[in-house]
Amino acid sequence: MQYRTLGKTGLSVSVIGIGALQMGNCTLEETKTILKEAHEGGINYIDTARAYNESETRLGQALKELGLRKDFILSSKVIKRDLPSFQNDFETSLKNLQTDYLDIFFIHDVSTAANWNAIQKNGILDYALELKRQGRIRHLGISTHDCQIGEQIIKTGLFEVAMLAYNPTNLEVEDTLFPLCQSYDMGIVIMKPYGGGILTEARSAQMGFSITAEEALRFAASNPYVSCVIPGTDRLEYVRLNIAVGSSLLSMSSDERKKIIEKIDIKVKDYCRGCGYCLPCVKNIPIPTVLKLYNRWQVFGGTDWSKMHQITEEYTSSVPDSQTADHCIGCGQCTKRCPFNLPIPDLMKAASANLRRYTSSK
Ligand code: SF4
Ligand code: SF4
């Protein structure tokens, strides 16, 4: 396993870590097996978040039973924007993780000006800095999907680590936040190396996304600005891939990078990454589910009747009648939260006009 220094934290992190978003779906025994194998393979960084449901609880118990808490650099994140809820979530994170400190604590997904203002105005930033003075967090980080807001935050000089989305479909950070972070000696942790799953899922190949998980990991980790990449890791085969890639020669020529980028030929306009940041919808529309189906309709519409049948079936079974796209009132609350600036109300209209449902559900 190769290690890199995480900016001014001075921490030596494995170049591939563990993203634990889905760890809550694993049993305790599965979690312990994954963590044990990761530890033996030299992985020393795990990232979770209060928003990841049972992930913290599972990790906390597994690390305790394995006696490995201190062997890992452990980070968590809190997304609340009012101080009492933020404080409450921080305490819950420590309790769930069965620890009295976090190696890195991120203020989670600060991607809009309104969010960044709230964090400063509501005392959250002061609280996070106080946690650091008290030693309850060792280092303070920020996660963001927006380069302009990210730039403002980084320039405060208050943060030591940035968690950024980076993959062959999302290259904006390369020329913007990467060099800026370096000039502030901040460590860079990469989330979404698989584009939230779209780059490597079998169904995505039909939509023009067709690179291997190994290529995606090597793409992110071979960038010299990057300290650590945290792919979602909730299966033993994933942790084995992480170890194999992190232990291999991590260089990629500009030709090879170009070829990987060129392999991805997105056939869908306004492609939804399924990240869910737009939620909740005021009318309870499951926006990522509707858009996933609408994106598929855009690819297959009118050409592949068996796929069209599947889309109609899935729309009927997975979206209740009371939460379909035609319930959208166009309030635009979701659009403000979408890191990819998708015109969600327009897409809901288009989905409503094109997606079909089986009447037997009514
Ligand atoms: S614009 Fe439509 S989809 Fe978005 S929050 Fe409002 S009702 Fe929901
Ligand atoms: S609409 Fe935007 S925020 Fe919502 S899931 Fe899709 S990409 Fe993510």
C-alpha cells in the first residue's frame, strides 16, 4: 500500500481508503471481515457520516470488537445547519462510533452560499473550531460539490482537508480547487471516484458509461494533488480491489487519462447522478428514482420495447401514485440543492409527459 501526506494535518494516509456510506447494510460480521482485510492490506483511512444511517453504528462496534480504533484514521461528517442539531449529531457520531475523538471531522456538503452563510452565522464554524481546540476532533475538514463556494471556504485558511468529488465525468476540480488546496497546504480526499456508481454499474454501460472500477480508482489516485480516494466499500471484493490498486504503480500518462475520458460518452442530457442531495421534495417525490427512470427512457425511448416495459413496470412499482412526477409544483427548492444544477422542475414535467404507468396499481 502506498501512503501520502494529508496536507498540513501531517497524517500519512493510504492512497485508497474506505468510503462507508453503505456499511450500514452490512452485518457486523461482514463489517469486521472487511475492516480486518483492509487493515491487513495497509488501508488506514475510513470515512463515514452522521447522515449515513447505520454506518457509524456498524463501524463503531466492529472497530471496538477488533480493537482497531486507533489503527485507523477515522472521519465523520455532520450536515445539519442549526447549532443545536449540529451539536447533537456530533455527539451522536462519537457515541455511535464508540470513540471520544475523530481524527478528521468534516462539515458535510457545503455547496451553496446559503449553506456557507448559515454555517458561519449560526455558530457552527465556531463550534467546530472549539471542538478542535478541545481535542475532540484532531483536524477540521470541509466537503463540497461546488467549486465557487469551495474556493471561498478554502481561502478562509481555517480548514485542513477538503473532500471533493472527482472522476472522469467530473473534472472541474482539477484546475480549480486542486491547486488552490495545495497553496493552502490542505489535504485532498476524493469522494465519488465511481461518479456515485454510474461509471461502473452494468446498466450504466448502456448509457455510455463503461470504464472498470480499477480504471476509475487509478484515474483518481494517480492525480498528484490527491492524498486519498475513498470508494464505497461494502463488500470484500471491493476492499481487495482497493488494496490491489493502492499497492500498484499509480501513474497514468496523459494519453491513458485522455483515453479513459473519451471512453465515456454520455448519451443523456441532464443526467442525474442519483446523489440525493436534492431531497426532500416538498411533495415527497423520490426525485432520484424518477430521474433515473427518465434518464433510462431517454436512452431507450421508442427503440427498445422490452426496456420500455421494464421502465414502466419499475415506475409503477417503485413510485407510489401520490408521489409521481406530475405532483411537482415547480417550487424549485430541490434545484437549489442539486450540485449539478439540473433543472429538476422541467425534468419532472418531461418525466411526467413521457413515463408510463400500469393502471393496475390505481
Ligand atoms: S420543484 Fe418539484 S420536485 Fe422539486 S421540491 Fe418542488 S415539488 Fe419537489
Ligand atoms: S437531481 Fe441533482 S441532487 Fe438530485 S439526485 Fe439527481 S444529481 Fe443528485
